[in-house]
Amino acid sequence: MIRGAVVLGLLLTFVFGGAGTARTANGSFSSVPKVTTASSTISASVLAPAACTNRAGLTTVTVASGATLSGGAAAELLLGRNTATTINGGNGNDCLIGGAGIDALNGQGNTDVCIGNGSTDTFNAACETQIQ
């Protein structure tokens, strides 16, 4: 199961798609609102999958736009892309989710949850929770 792709698909539906439904990680469908303005925000705690046990404290969502994504000091939901991405957590209690490529998930500072995509993603020791 490609958990990261499901979350990324939900995010892209929120940002770029219309209202409707989206398949969740457990195969069920849920309602997805349409974001109509650039000033609309997506709740990171709602978007994060249940495996992100620290999701209640997440404050921002960031999707990788290049080969490397680095978080900051806040608790963040950091999403990989369809090609290999290195995701660095930063100092917050982060949830890192790899995309479809072979990713390097590097937790840093505090407590990080790292979720791969079921392939050969790598995790560093600072990922306190590691799910392939």
C-alpha cells in the first residue's frame, strides 16, 4: 500500500481538484472540500494519516517541489513526490511521508514519524517511528 501517495493524492485534491470524494488509506471514501482561494488553509492534523501518531500537533503541510525537502522548527507534515526525494524533518515533531520514488526520510530533533511507500525507502535513526 502506498500511504504517501494516498496522502499526496488527498492534498492535491484539496488544492487543485474539485469537491467530491477521495479514497483513504483503508480503502474507504471520504468527502473532500474544494479549496477555492490561495488564502485557504488545509489542516495538517486532519490531512495526516492515522499512522502519524503526532498528527494533533502538526501545524503546516509542505509538499516537496524538488529533490530535497527540509522542515523547519515547527511540527510539520512533510510529503515526498513521485521521484526520489530526501526529506529532512527539522526540529519539530514531524510526520515525513515518502512519495512513489525511493526516498531518504531523515528525522531530526524531537519525535518524528517516518512513513515510506512500501519500496526501498531509507530511514535514519532519528525517525522514532518507522513504517515502510
